Amino acid sequence: MPYVYLSVALDLPLPRSFDYRAPAGVTGVGERVIVPFGRQTLSGVVLAVSDVPPDFPKLKDIAEAPADLPALPADVMALCRFCADFYAAPLGMVLAAALPAALRQPRPWAGDGTHWHWQAVDADGLLARLSPRARKQRQLAELLRTPQAREAVRDVAGDALRWLGEWQASGDVVAVAPVRAGGVPRQVALPALNAAQAAAVTAVDAADGYAAFLLYGVTGSGKTEVYLRTIAARLARDEQVLVLVPEINLTPQLEARFRARFPDEAIVSLHSGLADGERTRNWLQAARGDARIVLGTRLAVFTPLPRLGLIVVDEEHDGSYRQQEGVRYSARDLAVWRARDRKLPVLLGSATPSIETWKNASEGRYTRLDLPVRAVAGAVAPTLELLPTGRIALQDGIHPLALERLRATLARCGQALVFINRRGYAPVLACNECGWVSNCKRCEARLVLHLGDRRLRCHHCGFECTIPAECPDCGNADLKPLGQGTQRIEDALAARFPDTPPLRIDRDNTRRKGSLEAMLAQVHDGRVRLLVGTQMLAKGHDFANLQLVVVLNADAGLFSVDFRAEERLFAQLLQVAGRAGRAGQPGQVLIQTRYPEHPFYAALLAGDYAAFADEQLATRRELLLPPCAAWLMIRAEAKRIETALAFLNALRGALAGQGVQAMTPIAATMSRKAGWERAQLLVTAPTRGPVVAAASHLAELLVAKPPKGVRWVIDVDPQDV
DNA sequence: AGCACGCCGACT
DNA sequence: GTCGGCGTGCTC
């Protein structure tokens, strides 16, 4: 039997591939193989096929070539190679990250990847046999008069999929192949474009080959409409479109909007919140070219799309495009690389572009498309106002004027949001007598007081304990909560506004699946008019009647060691502000600050992000900070900081002569976390080349000779300092 | 990463 | 006398 020899990338932290023998013809480059490895069995991706046997005496045969995915196309392989090289990650790990979990298992995938639809053979006959009391079953039978996707069936009731299985077995329901949309998409509810939107659409449509666009426009300026129009133009050429969004909880809203616009289109979403089966089916639909629109989070950037014609990155500045575990890639940067490689336009949208993107736009590498006008019906710019807190007595952490405005807003039946980026009741519990504070034993952080279940919690390592009745050091029984968290603000507002009880929305009470949606529904139908929330509420959710936003602790971002903190604060505050004033009246945004004179607030109040970004960029140029220099961060943790620092110092030595500057290793911002002491080594160079080379040099070194008792991470182009 | 093999302390 | 600690070495 003729054999071929495969080079296979495995999901291991090793920067090399392994060779196997396989019968000729059963597999090819980009396909999945299941192979024996030591005494385990692993899934891998074929990198190369050769007729020449490698010089390795213990060569093994592959176990299986499951052929359950279409071979990863050359462009996805190239993207993964680039990602592996740039971020100093093993190629096998990148390829594993590119596949849905079911196609990473060392066994063939049982599903066939088709999004079958289901239809009743004789709906009336089925209904006649159902009990009149089985309301949900009858509802499902009614629905199945027309073909329904699995997900639509599932949404009817918890047991709906089981009934479907039974009805299929009894022959009442059959699977039908979904119709694949093609050619010019049918669009409904097409709003008129303003001049800026029309110009943007024209520019993107005219792109032939690679072109990067920055779609720069505030909330309500109609960015989504521009996406929809350019997408329609690509669909009309029967191309596929990849749309990246930052967070899972944003996908349903945007997905609904896309479905409403393109009712006949198979729109497929890809994010980590999907069940394995659904994600795999969606991925395969995209990879086979059956779905023309893919809407996904960062992991979707690797999706094979044979007829890809456009990539959209919404909210391109958002930090969640950065993968922080395992392979540390930036999906936004990879999207731009992929667009260039495949010679396609890429559209980056933001009201507050990252300084990286801003630099590319101001130096002409990206074309800036401005949407200066609020295009969405009823959208009006919110008014921003500072509330200096230096000399005035706050009431439960809230400025009296803010309370007054809250009262007025609620009195005229408006909705109001109090924004505070701190969960819990109070960020720390302290003893007035001896100065004891609730420190975490394992982290360089405070234990946060949670009154709901009367516990102290560390938000960094998960440690928790009951609230001590008295000071552990001096026995004083009068321990005081210091500062405000969402729960304390909720309590304070509940006491002040008994007629309009506040609803708190933060991670503590939205852990359960669907609870966030349920809460948002209460806000949308007006049952709740006073909201207290964190970060979570800043993104994506539009509340039509929201008239007032009060921001309580913005200052935290002003004096950070991280040079990107101001940029993030600006984005966050504008995003929160953008929640207000969407129904005709201008929204009001009040920002409490102890530093009203800070230049940051002058820029914010001027509402001129462009001026702010120009200034930030000038500073970065002057101080040689990214993106005007290339950075690499080696993070290390050990039981003792000395071990971590010694390890980093040794690495620093290994970087001599590499054309990079390695700084002195220092303790990390949070120097202790979960019992590990942490340090970091910053490596810089004027350009990316030497930094990337240094990263792969170190990675090789560390894999060849792993340090004892030290955990390390190589972070190319770090986003947090 | 797994999972072996391989030499030194407290237990059936 | 064994069970078991995790140190280092290999996996095609």
C-alpha cells in the first residue's frame, strides 16, 4: 500500500510538529487527523504531506482521518501561522483555538454539520392526536407547519427537542434541508442614509482589494446602518461577510437587527456561550460557504470563509478583542492581517478608536470615514456636567445635586442610571480603633464586603469568609464599611426613592443564564426606572427613556500606571453617556469627580475625542510608548517574589544582543495574587521585528529548559501594564 | 500538557 | 519492608 508522511500540529505547548505515516489519499494539508501520542490519543491538523519518509525510527501511523471538517483553507492556515509567529505561541495551540471544541476532540464528530430544519408531515393530523391540554406541544406542532431550525424548536419549551425526537421517530416530523440564500439579498426596513453614511458606504463598496477603513462616529451616528449597507453590497456579489463584536451579550441584539434586515439569510453566530453542537454546526456552515453572514466574538476571526468579501470589526477599541488566556492574540489585529492577506476591505468601527487605530488612520494607512451627525431617529447628544466632590458633603457617596436631579428625573417619569464600577456593598471593611483593614491573605487586594449573604470576598482569587463580628486584631466590635459599592448605592437609593425602587445590575446578580435578559426586560417595559450598575450596563443596551446618568467613581482611571487608562476611561464614559438621550430629549450625564480641573475632563466635556486622541498620540510619540514603540511583557509568578525576579533577570541576560531594550524586572501592579507573587519584565524596541524575534527566542528557551517553581507568560504587544 | 520512570520519607 | 512525594525526560 502506498503511504505518505504527515507533519502534524498538535494542541501542545511545544513549538514543533510531529510526523506520522498515513495511507495515501486519506488526508491532506489542513485536515484533521487523530493520532497516537505517547500513550494518549490526540487530535491534530496536517501541516504538510510528503512522499519521503522522515528519518525517525519510531514513526507511528495515524489512528484515524475523520474527515469531519472541510480542510482548513490556505488563508486560515496562513493566519494561524502568522498568529503563532507573532505571539510566540505554538502553531498547534493556535490551530486548536481556531476549531470549535467538538472538532478538537480525539474522536470523529458525530453530527453532520448540516443545519437541518424540521417540518410536520401533517400538522393537523398531529394536532388532532395531541391532548388539548398540552399547550406547549400544540404550539410546537403549529410552528412546525413551516420548516424550523433546531434553535427555534428549542426555544418553545425545555422539552421541545425531546418531543421533536419522538415525533421524528413516529414519522410525524421530517428533516428538511434549509434553503441556501444566494445572490441579491432581500432587505426590509431600509432607512434613508445621511450624506456621511452614504459617503462611507460608497467608499467601502468601491474598495477593490485590501483597504482598511476606520468608521469613526459617536453613539447614534448610524454605524450599524453603514455595516448593513456594505454587507448587503457584498452579499449581492454572493460573498461572505465576517462581523466581529466584542462581547457575547451584544450578539443577540445585533443578531436580531441583522435578521430583521436580511430575513432570508442564514446568519450564523459564533461565540463561547454557544453549546458545542450548535457552535460546530455554525462553524461548518460558514466553512462550507452555506452561511453568508458570520457574527461572532474574537474566536470567530479564524473561521474558514471560502467566499469572504468583507470583515467588519465593531467597537474596534474594545479590550475583549484581546484573548488573555492561552494564545494571547488580538482579534482586531488578526482581522486586519487577514483582510490584507485575502485582499479584502476591513471596516473598523468606533466612537472612541484605539490610539493604535487612530495612528494608522492619521498616517494614512487606514481611511478615516467620519459620521459626525446623529443619524438615529431621536438621537441627541447628551449634556455632560461635572460635580466636584472636594468640598461638599456627599450623601451615601452621592453628590446632593445628583440626588436632586435623580428626584426630578424620576418625578417626570424618566429613567435614570447610577453607574459605579464596583461590585459589593463596600470595597473594604476597616477598624477605626487599630487601623485593621480586610486584606486578602492570598492577594495584594482588599476583601470586599457583600451584605447580601454577609460575606467578605476577594474579587481576584475567589477567597471568601463570613464577616468578623469584631476586629481580629483589637477586638473592637465596631467595624466600618469604607467606600461605596453597587449594593450600598442600591440600599441608599431604595431608602431615598421608595416609590421607584432601584434595580441593581452587576455580575453578582446576573450569573444565572437569562437573568440579565429578564432584568433588561423590566427596564425596557418601564417597570424599573432607577438603575444601579457596573461596566455591564455601559455596553450595547439601549434604554429609550433613559434621561439621566450619574457616574460615581470615574476618577479611578485618572492616575493609573497604565498609559492606556485615560483612553479607556474616555471610551467608557462616552459609552455610558451614550445610553442616555435616545428618545428625542437630550440625556444628562453627571460625573462626580474630586479633580474637576484635570485636563482629561476638559477634553471629555468638549466631547472632542479626535482632539483627545491626537494629544494622546503626540504624548505616545514623545515618550516612545506604544503604538510608537513595540512592547513585549514577560510576566512571571512564583511563591516568592525573589524567585520571579531572579528568573526574569536571567531572561534579561538572555536578551543581550537581540536589538531590544530589556528594562529592570519589577513587581507587578498586583504583586500578589492567589498566593503567587508576581513580577514582570518589559522589553521594548522601536519596531515590532526585534520584539517578535525576542519573544520567540525566549519561548524556545523556556520550552527547552522550563524553570522550576515559576509560571511564566509571554505577552507580545501587552494591553495591560 | 500528559505520563512515564526514578530515587528518598512515613505508613499498612 | 511498601506507598508516594514531585524532579526530569519524552512524546513522531
